[in-house]
Amino acid sequence: MIDFHPVSIGDGAACGCVRCGPAPEAAYASVAEVEACLTAVRPAPGAPSDPGRSIAGGVALVGPEPFAHPELPALVAMCRRAGFARIALETDGSALAAHGNAVGVLHAGVRHLWVRVLGADDATHDALGGRPGRGAASRLGVAAYLEAAATTGVTVAVTAVVPVCEHTLGELPAIVAACAQRGFHAVRLEAARSLPSRAATVVAAACDTGMVNRVWVSTDGALLLPETHRLHGEPDGGPITPASGAGGVR
Amino acid sequence: MTAPLKVALLALNSPGYQSLALGYLRAYAQADDRLKGRVGFQTLDLTTDDDPWWVAYRIIALEPDVLAASVFCWSARAVYDICRIVKQALPDVRIVLGGPEVGPIAAEVLRAHPVVDAVVRGEGEAAFADVVDLARRGKPFSRADGVTARDATGAPVAAPDRTLIADLDAIPSPYLAGVLEPREGSAYVETFRGCPHDCAYCFEGKGYGRIRSFSRERVEAEIAFLAGESGVRQFSFIDSVFNLTPDRLRWLSDMLAPHAARGLVLHTVEVDIERVDDEAASLLRRAGVVSVETGPQSIGAAALAACRRAFDADRFAAGVTALKRQGIRVETDLIAGLPGDTAEDFLKGVAFCLSLDPGKIQTSTLHVLPGTDLYLHAAELGLRFDPEPPHEIVATRDIGFADLRRLEARSVHIARLYAARIEGD
């Protein structure tokens, strides 16, 4: 319902399951390249609203880990200048706790975080992500961002993005419960691979785990859900899979 | 000389709010010649966050002869707990309840809560003064019109309905009477009672028949006092519709404009948004209005019909646009679980509100309130709800229990996605 225009800041992904395949090498786009993509999706000034349809106005910087981009502040400032009121970062969250990054991005205007989560605990996250120490760092980073938002009275939306593959599938309910405990506002389950038919049952259980822990769980269209859980299968404007078409140099 | 009757007035408000009702009850009773010098009042204007045992402790310390509580759906459970505790500690205290949660189901309340002695039905000021006078004279409460009390066996007995107060100016301003103090620079203003609408889910105006207004002189005097020597910087108008008529809106705007020019603001006044054009929006801005609250509650044809609500998408959108042009934030409200609405209808309503970029989206699930048409006709409408307050909807004919809970969670999520934005750019 709330459109986020995905703008890729380079090749690669913030965090993915290395057992499904090696992590791609990150290659970052230049500011000029990102700006060209941003120009294509920026909201038209005074564009008339279209009752009954979704609103424009969000942009998401997606692709490789944004905190490793040498010009991240410039990219965020550019999004702001382009007129976007909702700016999202797709990240593994591990850099948020360091160097005042959580406060920094909040002040810069980032109100949405899409944090990729691979496991219910640090060890599992590290093992599947192939990057030791990232699980704990991500947990601390999200906490720092939420604390900064609470301190300044700013409303933010922090969504866990969980790639669903045969390695994360069995743990999905536990991941959702862990995300709720860490303060995530929502969880997005994204199909990373084709899955066995039993996946629908587990995905439904993950949705139910979200309900009892007061965190909304949504799924992308590629994940099968029982009819009873159809409300979890519709987009609300959270994270968008790369397949849905990010502009940029992906 | 007989010792004055001691009356404790209790309200449990949502945090951050005060009870204007207690102010009215006390101001009216204190002005009653029968009670002057014969009754002492204590007001306990507390919140739902306060622990019932702590509230009971405070009441018991006052040793009241009468405990009178204003009861809403959100405070009822705690009030019942408190009454039970207080009655154990003070067996002779007489407990009187009033308010929209109990008035429409007075007899049921008395049957379910043996510690309660009487329930005031409907508008409370005059009936409450009579009850206090009867308590002072040791007479049964059932002698007061508009009150349901107990007979000698303890069974509920209802006195005739009470005629409404024709001249609202007979009710003293609680602020001018000195029984209610503005809190944190904020005060309440009521300029009329009743509602021009007749929405099936709402209790507002039920039993009032027609709109009754305070005189303009009375409202102006109250506002001048509050904005002047009381230093109030923010008013909460509790009128059901701020833009009731063009003439009235212009009067309010003219009266409030000088105060607004000095920085006084009005937050979340309720408006009929489909009657807001550029001129009305300008008058609202001039009055100091910075945000308004409005429907549509639903955009589904079946629910609108079942709830007797009108909705015109184009007029609604035009109203939002006119207000936004004046820099006024619009809070659009939607209710999940109205009869006739499907889950898809509700989500279309959310999408409609989002498409207008109003400023705030507020969603809630239906509470089937006593005294409303939905409460009276719940079975035939297929509404299943918790009979205990706050009477939240459990399932409807079109939306099951689980999907209602999903809609709650999902709409909270969407509202957060919408609210998480850079402000002021």
C-alpha cells in the first residue's frame, strides 16, 4: 500500500545464506549512477492522489551493505532532496552500533530499516551468513537505532527480512519470535529458493508466531500460504524482492 | 449540627486525559441550593494506569458516604474492582455509577455487581444532584428520575426517565466554578450536546434527541477565562462535529482567532470532512485548528448502510485536500469489524486513506457499546463480541476471529509504515 521505489546502490546483497551459494562480491555504484536511478523514480511535485491506490513517496536503498558504501551520507541526502519522506536502508544491521551510525542515519532522515536476519540466534545467523560476529553486531545495531528513535521521539519502522531457503525454513517460527523480542516491528519472509511443499505449513506457523508475539509477518508472492493465512501474503509496502525490479546497477 | 455528607467522585481516564464529566457533576451539585453547606465533594481524577488497589486505598482514606464513578468501556473493569474492594472496607458506603458504559444497561449492571447501589441513566448532572440529596436525607435512590436503584429486596427498580436539561447554561462551567483546573496548559470545551449523525456503532448523542447548545455568551466567557488568566495554550473541543453549521463555524473562528493569533491551538477537532471546502478550511485554520479527526470508518457499501453512514469518496478527498492546503493535519479513522465489511473492504479503506496522504491513519477494531444499535441488534447482524467491557468484537458474519486479529496487527503495521517519515519537509 505504501510504495517504496527500490534503488540499487551496487551489485551484491547485504546478507544471504552462504550454504545456498557463495556471497557475491560487492561492487558499489557511484553517486552519479544512483542519482540517475533516483531521478527516474522521484515523486512528481504536486502529483494528484489516486484514491483507492497506493501512495508514492518511499525510496529504499538496496543491494550490497549500505554502510560500506563510501558515500552513504550523500546518497541519503540525495533521497531527501529528491522529495522522499520515507527513506529505507536494506542492511545486515551490523554497522549500526558502531561510530554513532544509528543516530547518524536517523538524523539524516532514514526512518525505515530492512534488516536481513538468517537465524534465531547469533550463532545460526553467523553460520548461515558466513560472517562471524555479525549476528551479535546486528542485534546491538538494531537496539541502538530503536533507542535513538525512542530518545528523539521519532517514529521508525524496523522490518526483519528473512530469506527463506531450506536452511532457514525449519527455524522460521523461532526467528519470528526472536525478532519480536528484539523489537522489530514486522517480519518479511522472502523466498530465496524453491521450497518443498511442506514449507507452506512452516511459513503459516511463522505467521502465527508473529500474531501471538504482536509482530506482523508478511510473505512475498513466491511463498505458498494456506488460504486461511491469505492476509499475510499481500504487500503493504515493506521490503521488495530484488526480482520486483530495482533501478540501478544490480 | 449534622456533619456534611462526604461524596467522592471517581474517574479513570486514558493517560493524559481529564474527566470533564466529573467537573460538570460537581459544579452542578455544588450550585444546588439543597446541597450547599451540607455536602463535601472530593474529586479523584485518575487514569487507567493506576492500580485499583491504590485507587481503593485513596478512596477508603476519604471515608466517603457516597462513591460516584463515571464509567466508560475502557475503565469499567477497574471501576468494578475498586467498588468491590471499597465496599468490603466501607460496608455503609453507597456506590453510584454513571456514564455510557453503565447507563444503557443499568439493571444488568446492578444484577452483575451487588456492591453497586444505583446507576444514573443518560445525562447525569441533575440526576446526580438528586441522588446526593436523597443520600443526605437517607431516602432511596429510586426516587430520582433517570436512576435505576434497588428495591427492599435488592432487585433493580427503574425510576422514570429524566427530562433533559433544556437550558445547558444551567450547568455551571467547571472551570469558572473552580472545580476543574486546566492541566499542562490544556482544557476541554463543549459547545453543544448531541450529534447530527446517528451512526449505529456510536453512543454519541443517543437519547439526546436533538442538538442542545450552550449559549454563545457562556462559551465565550469560558474560553476568554481559560485563554486569559488560566494561560491555556491548547483546547480540546469535545463537540461531535466542530463544523456543525457554516454559521457556527464562522462564529467559532471569529471568537478563537484572536487567541490563535497569540499561539493558542486546537488539536484533533472532529469534523464532517465532506462539508469542508476551502472557505471552511480557512476558517478552521484561523480558529487555530492544527489537526482534525474524521472518518470514513469504512468505505464498504454494506457496512455504511448497516451503520447509517454516508460516504462520498470525491467529497471526502476534496475535504482532505482543502485542509492540507491550510497546513491542517487530518487523522482518518477506520474501524475493523463493522457489520457487512469483509477483510478486503477494510483494507480497501486503508488504501483509500493512504492514497490521500492525510497525515495520520488511525485504525481500531469495533467495540460493541451498550446503548448502540449494534449492541441491541448484534445477533441479527451476526456480530459476536465480548459481553464484558470494553466489548471488543470477536467475530462477524464476514470476518472470523483470526482474520480480525490479523487485520488489527496488519493495520497497526501499515499505520507505522505511514507514520515513519520525515516531518516538516
